[in-house]
Amino acid sequence: MSPLDYEYLRKLLKDRSGLVLSSDKQYLVESRLVPLARKAGLSGIGELVSKMKAGSETLTVDVVEAMTTNETFFFRDKVPFEHFRETMIPKVMQARANRKSLRIWCAAGSTGQEPYSLAMALKEMGSLLSGWRLEIIATDISQEVQEKAKAGIYSQFEVQRGLPIQLLVKYFKQVGEMWQINPEIRAMVQHKPLNLLHDFSHLGVFDIVFCRNVLIYFDQDTKIGVFNRLVRSMESDGFLALGAAETVVGLTDAFKPYPDKRGLYFPNALPVHAAPRLATAMPATVRTATTG
């Protein structure tokens, strides 16, 4: 691969997916794109880049998908799911007791293990959430991994990574040498294509956002942009869960760390959608009199 081809790919991947490759990652690009070029009947990365420059959107999408890391497993890192069960859900349930609805977003949901882990965790709460409207949105830039997530079919190796045996028995059925999560759990998750670099306000407002192990691949300016848009897609008393190697500290004032809960954050100020309308503002004495 020529230096010019590598620079073209570096820029394209950053523009398309936010992925930042250092100058010493040519081996990684070659290991993932040479097989892709051969599959497409091309002589190598040079010809692949030429086709992309000529306007092949199909090859461009394939390259972005090939270079996107989709490492994930059930109940990954454990701690965020403990926070989910012990802190996030109880506090959100208390705050939403009147409307009885809960919206959760898994950004970079990959092949589905994270959103399905959350769905199983909610299911395990039993009657506690009876009568509640539960919505889990899982998004990812890769169409290929989303198709796998929708099918909910996993290998023996995949279900052995983090999934407690009692949940495997309870929520999966064996299909040949594979395991498929049951329809009830699959129905709890909606899968939607999304690039975090683009506007995501159309998804609506969420009580809980899991955005783990994706921002580590972005540069500082891209991270700041994502954080500042995330806070506008969250309730003012919502929760943001980041990966173990990720933080908002030093990047943005939009979020603050939740005390004594590693990787857990909450909005620092009212998002735009939650700001009070100036038209309803009244003197404090009048407000006190009317709310009595």
C-alpha cells in the first residue's frame, strides 16, 4: 500500500466514521482490506482505492465496515450493568412514576449483546416494571452487524463470554451449534442505522444512554461534538454510561461524573429541549401563589 493510498484511507475513515488511525497502523489496514479487495476481484488495496476514488459507494461502505471495530460481549465489564440495575433504573423509575415510560439508547450497539443484556436485565426485574412502556433503541454505523443483531443468533463462544448460564437457559434456544435469543427479548430492542458523526435528534429524548467503547476511536474535537449533541438528546435527570477508558473530564462541561460510580455521568445543565420557555416566566411571588 502506497503512502498516498494510506493517507486517502485515513482521511476517508475519519470523515465517514470518526475513526482516527495513526501513521503506524498500515498493517491493520492491510490485514482488513486486502481480503476485502480479493473478495471484490481486485488486485490489491491500490486498485480498491482507485475504485473508491472513481465513486464506488458500495466499496466505500464495505471499507468503513471492515475497519470498524465490533468487539462486544454480553454484560461486558459488569460494572455498568450493576449501575443500571442498582442506580439508573431505581432513580429513573422514581422520577417517571407518573408517566411510566423508559427510553434507553445503545449507541454503537454492534452485534446486539449490549442492548440484549439490558433487555434481559429489565426482564429479570419482573413485576417491578409491570405496566411500564419500555423502549430500547440500538444503533450502529454498520448494516452488517445490525443484521446479525436483529437475528439474535450467537455462537457457543459468544454466549460463553459474560452471559450467566441461568440467563442462557432462560432466554435462548439452541439452533444446531448456535444459540438464538428468544423472540420476547428480541422484540424489546429496535435496531436502527446511525452514524454518530451525524445529527441524531430524530431519535428523540432518552432517560438512559449507553455509549461505550466507541469514543476512544475519535479525536478530541469529534468527541466534544458527540457529547454536546448527546446532552441535547437526554432528559435533564438522565444517565450516560461510558466505557472504562472513556471520560468527559477535560473535554466538555455538558456532563458531570456521578459520585462514586465509575463510568457513569449525568447532564450538567438543562438540555435545549428541556429549557423553560421564556413566555411562561412569571415573578417568583406569583409562581409561589399559584403553586401554593
